[in-house]
Amino acid sequence: MNTLTDKLLSIQDLETCFFTSAGVVKAVDHVSFDVARGETLGLVGESGSGKTTVALSIMRLVPSPPGKVVGGRIDLDGYGNIVDLSEAELRKIRGSVIAMSFQDPMTYLNPVLTVGKQIVEAIMLHENITRPDATARAIEIMKRVGIGSAEMRVREYPHQMSGGMRQRILLAMAISCQPRLLIIDEPTTALDVITQAGILRLLQTLKDELGISLLIVSHDLGVVANLCDRVAIMYAGRMMEIGKTVDVFERSRHPYTRALLSSIPRVETGKKRLAVIEGAIPRLTSLPNGCVFHPRCEFAQPECKATVPSLEIVTKDHNTGCLLWKQIYSKE
């Protein structure tokens, strides 16, 4: 594992809202975290927690209207606060400095272009290179991400490939210009377990070979446990807990994190009933006062309904956003 020294990406008090006819949706509400060079950070939470919107905010790809980054900073090493950059300036760093591999390949791959042309387009956008040389590079990258017979498959269309292959094509496009930060949204969704394992091995190999930082957006705690140095837990647009993966998983100090971990099926426990988190994630147009998790929290007290918790230091590398964590977990 790489030694984590300086910050590649620093996010402070990020706020992203969607202005709809039903009201203002606070999709990301004062979220802060860093990604160090060579680090893999996992962003975890239920559907609707805001983790994908965080990723899109970093890429400055939040659909506008109705979405907009309304506050905070996204500082990228060497480029300052990219919230202030123009669209022309952003096009220069998307793909070459930060890149994103999206969740659904069939949504983001153009069905009427061969996969080779789509990778070549990404390369030629950022580099002064001829099309034949870009095609040769595309074939080389396809081989790197584990696509066999790349010389033939470079001429194929997305529908001619399996789900796992399409996911690898998205990764090939994302790494084609060797970015410093790669954001990956749900890399194993809708894939069988064998293909999932192959994608996870590939991500670790790419990180080691290219020396890039990874931001993994996922609801799959198993993926995060296998890949990530640190993990950040989100709920209803807010940060609940963040720290080293082993610390958060083994010594979590937030009831929401505990509830997520308890909901993982475990054969060895012998329990017949799967643990669930009662209730549902709140409507983002009408968030509850205080801690947003208190309506579903078994430990909630009156102060939880009145005070918005800030992230408190548990250890040097572990912060939690629970007002009562010392009382609840003091005996552990």
C-alpha cells in the first residue's frame, strides 16, 4: 500500500442542490473530505444518499438546470478551486487529470459508434496524436483492462459485448489519458460474482501500475472492504462517518454505519432473519431537523432532533458525526 502523504483532492463544505417544482433538493449538504495521492477512498451509502452527486459535482457534470453546486470548494492539486473554472478550462482537465467511469455502460457508451472510436475520441481530445497512433493506443489500453482479441474487438459496438466487457471499456476510456484521479461509480452493479471479482482485481492492478488515486462510489460494502484504504459513509446528503476502512468497519462509532454493517448477510451467524434499518431515507426536500438519521436511530435522544452534529474526532484517522457516540460506545 502506498504511503499517503499530500492531498490530491480536497473538498470543503460542498453543497449541491436541485431546484425543482417540488422544492429545493439538498443532494449534498456541507460534505468535506480529502483524497490523498495513491489512496483509494470509498464513498458508501444507501440509494439517495448523495454519493453519486458528490462524484458528479467533482467532475462538474451535475445536470444544470435543475442542479447546481451552490457552495463549498473542490480544490484539485495544481488547479485550485475547480468550482470557479470555466467550461473550457474544465474540458482540459476532464479525462486528463480527473476521469470518471459511470455506473451503466449502456447508458454512457454511444450505441452507434464502435468502442474503439469512443476510446480514440477520448485520447485525441487531450493529446496531439494522429488517429492511427490513437487507435494503436486504444488497442493497448483495451489489452491492459483485460479485453482479449483487442485488435478485433476495437471494431465492435457496445451491444456486441457482455456487461463485464462494457464495464472494462468504460474503464479503458477513463484511463486512456492517464488521469491522476479516477472516480468509479458502482463498478460491479449487475455483474455476476466471477465478473465482479475480475473487475476488482483489475482496479487494484490499475492503481498499482498507474499510481493513480481512486474514488469508489458504491453501496457494496464488500467492494469497499477489498479495495479501499479509507471509507466515507453518507446519508441523506450528509457525511456520517469517515476513517480508515478497518477502523470504520471494526470500530464504527455511528449508529447508521453499524446498521449498514449489520444488514450484510452472514452465513456463519445462523440467524434466519436479516437485520434491516427500519424506516426510509427522508425526502431531501424536507429533511428532519437536527441529525438527519434520528427518525430511524434506536439511540435517538431529544438533542439529536435539535442539533446538527459535526464530525468529531474518534482517533487521528477516524471521525464520526454522532452527538452520542461516546455514551453509546464508551464501553467498547
